[in-house]
Amino acid sequence: MSAVNKEYKRITTKSLVEMKANGEKISMLTAYDFTMAKIVDRAGIDIILVGDSASNVMAGHETTLPITLDQMIYHASSVVRGIERCLVVVDLPFGSYQGNSRKALDTSIQIMKESGGHSVKMEGGEEIAESISRVLTAGIPVMGHLGLTPQSIYKFGSYTVRAKEEDEADKLKKDAKLLEELGCFALVLEKVPSKLAEEVAKSLTIPVIGIGAGGGVDGQVLVTHDMLGMTHEFNPRFLRRYLDLYVEMGDAFKQYISDVKTGDFPNKNEQY
């Protein structure tokens, strides 16, 4: 049977490489809690990313930088309890791996032991090669992340598209190849030109997951709260909203408030 039509009982890093080799696109969404993870997993998602985007979505911070290791473990362990099939990737939070490979290893081990997650994700290329290598020596799968790396927002100064210039594009291609050679099982490319992303995806044997990187890569990832329309201030070109829950939930809350105020809720059938 072709892997394109294969039904995986459990998604692993090996499954993802097989999916790429057989031309099957990989689906990835974020989750930060048990209930959302359960719904997303039952829908058939391939990967759940417990993203440091929880800093923005769940805690209201402007950037991903403030979220702590303990908070990431809390979110990740909640997600793991809700899934049966998908692969769970956990972001290493800012400051837990940059410039200190020993700390990167300790952080990754703590995440794996305390959350039950299946792998970790780290932002950067050559700059964090030592950290990636050390984490991999412990048998912990690592997903890379290049292009726009939100943990470096103060370095970049904005959330604009990355690697439009030739020198930055060349570095991205070299870093992508390096991450594959080091042993990363997959790579996220965020907000880079679609032609560059497609070139990178074709040059690697590991899957390349895009967000704002066009359709020529091996899969796509979105923040679940964004694609459900629960957030309404965030409107990048790459975001497709599949629902408008900001409006629908607001209407439901207003109806509930009205029903309570008028005494319509609870009715006789909703009482003991």
C-alpha cells in the first residue's frame, strides 16, 4: 500500500520522513491544553506543537520570550494527556538552550520526563548547533526552526518576511542542510519566500513544515486559535480562518447573559 493512503495508528518521526518520501503532506497545529489537544488529535492531525506561542495566546504577552520552562511543561503535559495518535513537539523556551549546550540537554530531558512529550523544537541554525548535537546524544528528537524565529524578535526588530536578500537566503539554505546533517527529524520554515522554501524542501530528505512559506514545502502549521478565528487582531497573509469563533463565541455569551437576566435559563427541562 502506498504511504500516501496509509493510516498510521501512531505518528512518529519515522512516519513523517516516510510521508515526505511518498508525497503525503503533513498537517500540524498548536495546542496548549487537554481539551483542545483531544479535539485536534481526534480530527486526525499529524503533529501537535506545544508552542511557546502560548506566551501570546494563553498569557497575553507581546512576545514569546516571557514563558518559562515550568509553564511549557504544564502546557505540554496537559496536551499529552489528551492525545492518542499524533506526535507532540514541545518548544524549548527562550534562554533554555541558546549559548549553553549543557543547559539545552538538561532542559530537554526535563521536558521529556515531566511532560511526556515526544520531541523538542529549537530556533536557529549554526548558532545553536552544539546544543542540538548534545540534545540528540540523549536520544531526544529535535525539530529545527529557521526563517523568522520569534525568540529573536528584538534582534530582527519586526515580524517581516525573512531571507529576501541573497546573503540571508544563502545562510538559511546552509543552516537547513546543517540541521539535517546534525540529525534533526524535521524543520519549520517561518515567513520566508515561497520559492526559497520550496528549494530548501527539495534539497532535504527530512520534512519541511511551513508557516507563511508557501505550498512547495512538505506540510503546514498554524496556531489553532488563529485558524479558528478566536484571535482577531492578527491578520497575516498566510492565515486562513476556518471559523470566526471570536464572533460566534461572543454571540453565544451574549445570548447566555440575556437568558440568565430574563430568567429563560434554566427552563423546566434544565432543572432537577
